[in-house]
Amino acid sequence: MKLIRFGAVGQEKPGVLIDDVRYDVSAYFQDFNEAFFANDGLAQLEALLATKPSLPVVADSERLGSCVARPSKIVCIGLNFADHARETGAAVPTEPVIFFKASTALSGPNDPIIIPRNSTKTDWEVELAFVIGKKAQYVEEAEALDYVAGYCLHNDVSEREYQLERGGNWSKGKGCDSFAPIGPFLATQDEIGDVNNLGMWLKVNGKQFQTSNTNQLIFKIPTLVSYLSQFMTLLPGDIISTGTPHGVGLGFNPPIYLKAGDVVELGIDQLGTSSQVAKNWER
């Protein structure tokens, strides 16, 4: 199944994507949120669709929101591609590097990237994300995929000055509003042939900057689920983003950063594409 959320900001409704047609399932489900995943919502949705109900069609012109509602947390993994670690001058990690995005950073896949006030170093990062399907604590790696609801596309937008030059935690450069565009859809595991072999790419103004494959991840998804669950409870609907390959703006000499009007396009095989236009912050 492919889960979508559609409608105006703050008024999104749940839907599904079937053969490239969007359908509204809000008559049956309130939202794709923690309660949905915790209460076996995916199985209920699958059972509903098996009955082939007559569902309202959602116009292609409708805005897409993030494919899951605001989660309890967005956990990100840093430096999880060796080539990205090298381009940033960092050592390849021996354990996953963890940071967080604010849940208020969540946005739709085609919503604008809002360049923060006084920012000069807003950057891009195409990433594979996954969503937790049930409460996870001290999970064994062999069982880890039982806790994954599905996969989605994520642009881990980053402000490099805030992240690297202002002291303290990376999260201050990662959690700004609009810095987590997610979607266009959440694909359940059965939709994906091999999650460890998905091409991924990102362009800015039509020029390709990132090209890689999920087979280059240092720490794979089962490892990440197990590892994170040793340090925190992962709740249904939580988003975990697995890291970006080389080709971010920071890695160039001189660096290249986003400015108002720039168009960022990105995609991952079997997980669709998204596009964001950069805009300056305004009240």
C-alpha cells in the first residue's frame, strides 16, 4: 500500500495511492498518526482495500502533506554514507551518529523550503526514511523489520552554520521549520523489492548533485532499529531518516548553498519524487 495525506496545512486527511490515482479514506480513518499505527491500522486499511470499496477520488491539484502526521520524534542518522563522511572531513563512524529534527520541521513533499532568517548556509540531503509501526524497546536485529511500517523519501534540509559553527548539538541546524519534507507517500514493506538497493538522487535548478544507492548505507535499517531502541522507546509513527550520500552543498569548494528561488528535486526508486522551492523567511 501507498499512504498519502492531502489537504491544506493543518487540515490534512488520510488517503491511498493506487495505480497513480489518489483516493480519500478519511471516512474510515482519522489520520495516519501514532494511534493509527499502534492500533493495527495498516492491517485494517489493507482489509478495507481488499473489499474494493467505492472511495472518493482526490484531485491531483490537491496539496500533499507529509505522508504521516506529526510524530513524537524525527530521529536522524548522520554520516551513514562513507563518501559523505569524507566530503565533510569527518571520520567514518563506528557506531550510528544520532541527532533529532523538531517535529515542527515536518512539511509536505512539495512545500517550500523556508530559508531561516539570517541564514546563509541552507543545504540539501536526499535520504531514505522509514516509519515505526509498533512500539520498539530493546529490539533484536533479527526482529527489527517487524517494527517497520514502511519507507518514504526525505530531504534532510540543513543549515550548516547553525549545525557546525554555533556550538552544541547538530539539531539546531536541522530542526528549522520546513526542514523535513516527507513523502510523497509511505510505501509499506511489500511495495519495495529490496530496500538495500534503491537508487537515490537530488538536483538543484536542474543540475544533479547527488547520485547514489541505499546499498551504500553503512548501518542498514535492522541495525538502526535495534541500535536506537537500546537508547529510547520508538513509538508508532516515529520517523527515522537513514543518512545522505555525497554531493551536499557543504562538500563543494567553494560550498554551494540554497538561495530564494532555487528548486530542489529529489527521488528514490519506488518511493517517488518531491520538489521544493526555496523561499526566504517572512513573518
